[in-house]
Amino acid sequence: MTPLPQGTSTADHRGSPPPSEGQTILCPAKINLGLKVFPRRDDGYHAIDSWFAPLSLADVLTINHAPKPEIVLTGISADITTEFGKNLAGKAALAMGRLANKPAHVQIRIEKLIPTGGGLGGGSSDAAGTMLAMQQLWQLDISLDRMAAEAAKLGSDVPFFIRRQSARCQGRGERITPLRRKIPLFAVLIVPPNGISTAEVYRVFDELPAPPDHAIAYDAMISLGAREIDDTIYNDLQPAAFAAAPWLAEMHHAAEKALGQRVHMSGSGSTLFTLHDRADEAEAAEFTLQKAMGHVVQAMPVRVFGA
């Protein structure tokens, strides 16, 4: 059986104790356990209603004092800019500098373990982690609410990662209601070699007929097992993503055929996932997927955190 991915922890995703120099924090990925998307608003945005659940898979981020702003990337980082004003973590550091009224002279080191462009929120999590680590590095008396408000200016998912809790996220993601699961939950991430454009998925979504006006009973889901959740959740963006990227629809069909169970899409794609009640079930599913589809996807077993 394959262990959880390197750099992850099933015990705690909130980060490690402060070292003597600098601050190191784990920046968790997330999946969407259901996603309802409302019609485009006058401001161009779409309101959502979704359960965001943090995962054991995480980037490792370290902040240190530095003579000038700098970003250093390792791991899965080939397609990510290190230009401070364009990288989302760098923008988060600049935002903290404005809150503290001081220059953001920090070095941000990120070991990227979360696949990029897959709807797992890695960039947003790194941005939130930067803000949390800088709060400790600079010993700032700034509340989480204030940081979350600033984080919302950086991206819709960033405020969720400031709280770092399993939660129902509504509106543009700024209305956050904690959801604590009562039983364990595991997943297998099915990561294609290609990402998919969020903007393109939403463009196609706007062109397709409106999805059914149904709701997910998130409060009830906290007590449901994996198969019951399978039958409960849906993702309004999935038809649009499959229309924009037919290869992803083919991959989804192949995964369901190999496993004989429901396969879901996270966010706007391209990452797919399965749900399981036990770690050994997730590891068995990973083995099956790698045997059937290992030449085209990467399968990653993870724990889904409930709080």
C-alpha cells in the first residue's frame, strides 16, 4: 500500500510551531464537497455555495526577514512566476506590509507539493499561509477577521485558508460557516497532466442552460459515510468543464469504470476525486487507478479534514 504523499500529515494541517528564525507553516490543499454556482452577477462574478474541505496534502512555506522581497520555489513549480508583485503569495506579503505600514522585506520559500492548475487551491493557500506566517514573524496584533477581509481582495478562496477549517463557503467565498465532520473521511485525488482554465469553464457555464435549482444539505452531510456523500453532492461546473475539455470527461468515465463508484470534480477542475471511509480503502483505490490509468494520471490518497 502507498502512504500518504510526502510532506502531508494526517494529524494536523495548521502548521508547525514557530522556529527560532523565520516561520514555517503547512498550506493545505482543499476539495469541494459539492459546488452550486449561481448565474453571473452584474459585477461579473458568480456566487457559489460549496463545502470546502482542507486536505492532508500541503505545500510547505517558510518566511524569513530579507534585505528585499524574494520568492524561492521548489518542487512542482515550473509554471509559477517568482515575480513578487505577480505571485499570489507575494501579493499577500505586500498586503500584510500595507496592514503593518512597513515594507514587505521578506523571503518566501515554498516547497510546492500541491499540483498546480487543478482546482485544489494551492496558490490561495500559499497566499493565506504567507499572511499567517508574517503575522507571527512580525508579531502583529491583527485579527483573523481583518486578515480575511484583506485576503478577499486577493482571491475568492483565500479567506477560507485564513481560517483553515472545513466550512461551507457562500457568496464569493467570503461567507464562511464552519462544518465539523463527525466521522473520518478520505479521498483519492486523480490529477491529470493538464490543467484547465477557470475562466473558460465559467464562460461555457454561462452559455449552457442553467443547472437545476437544487440544494445540498451540508448540515446532514457531516454525519454521512462516503457512499452517501457520493449520492448527495454535485458540481454545477462539471458539465461546463467536460464541454470545455472533452479529454477530462473521458478521464472521468475511465476512472468510474475502473473503480465502479462515483468520481467527482473539485472546483472548476481539472482534479477529480473519489471518497472513502477508511485509509486502506483509499489506498486500494489508488492502486486500482494507477494500474488502470497510471500512464495518464497521478493518483494521490489523502485525508479529508473535518475541522
